[in-house]
Amino acid sequence: MKQLFQALTLTALLGGAPAAMADTLLIDRAQEKPAGALPARGDTAQQVEARFGAPQERLEPRGGQKRQWPTINRWVYPAFTVYFERQRVIDVVANQASPGEVGPKPPIR
């Protein structure tokens, strides 16, 4: 087993590793956007709707079964999905622009 590991390591060091693919990374595209292009953490749902308009889709809330598990609401916009806890933004996730882009999967519906 140790010899196999050493052989694979040597092969990788000598250039036997496959060439890197030229995928578009979602994180690269997301970092290019100016900070004002997305809702900010702590914004209210009203502020988000006033600034970005009505979402394409309001997904079913998740969680809330226990007091320790707050209900999370999700709004889907063309370029991003906003996650709310108690009507406040807790996270914003950029959506994939194309199926070939490497990034998070679409939200569970």
C-alpha cells in the first residue's frame, strides 16, 4: 500500500497528473460583483424587496420544528438566493449562471 502511494505521488510530481480543466468557478464570478449588487446581512425582508423587487419565487420555509431551530425563508432572484431568519437576511448565495459553472446546486424546492 505504501509503495502504491509513493508511486502515485511520484507520478503526480513528475507531471503525470491530469491537466486542470477550464471550468468557470461561481466564486470567481461572485467576487467580481460590487458589494452593493447583493442584499447585505441584517437587511430586512422589506428592504430587500424594496431594493430588488419581488422575488421570482418564495420557497417553502424550512426548520421551525423546535424553538432552537428558527424558520428559514428563502427567496429566489435570477442571480442569487436570499436566506432569511426572522425577516432578516442571514446569507445570500449566487445562483449558477449555466450548468457548466462549478458552484452550489440549485435550492431544494
